[in-house]
Amino acid sequence: MPKKVLKPKNRLIVFRVCEDEYEALSSACALTEARSVADYARSTLLRTVSMHEGTEELLQRQILNLGRKVSELDSRIQNMLRLLEEFRP
């Protein structure tokens, strides 16, 4: 029984490759369970896109976390400076 297609593929992207590039894609495709070079290229490209999306979100979280830590360090340094001022003759 054929699989039901939940999201039909109705958009087409076309790009040309040289013979060497095609051979490299074909070899990589043979090492995977992809049904075709096109299937391999599509899944590889989409995996790359999703990795970049995850990376961007991770970087944003890390930047926010660093900002919080810098603020906390600044606050502690200000407190230390106040304490030093209090003990100066």
C-alpha cells in the first residue's frame, strides 16, 4: 500500500551541476537510503537549513545569557567598589 503524502511536493527548484559534482552526489546518495539523487539533495539541503535555524536560536540564547552574566558581574564590581570606598581613610 503506497504511503499517503501529507505535504505534496509541488514546488520545483532547479540547479545545474557539473559532471564531477553529479558523481559526488550520486556516490553520497548510494551510501544513504535516499531514493534518488534529488531526494538526497533535498534532504541534505533541508537538514542544513534546519541546523542553521537551530544554531541561530542557540546563539541568541547564549548571547542573552552572557548579557545577564555581564550585568551580574557589573553589579558585583559596583558593590565591591562601594565597599572599598567605605574603607578608604
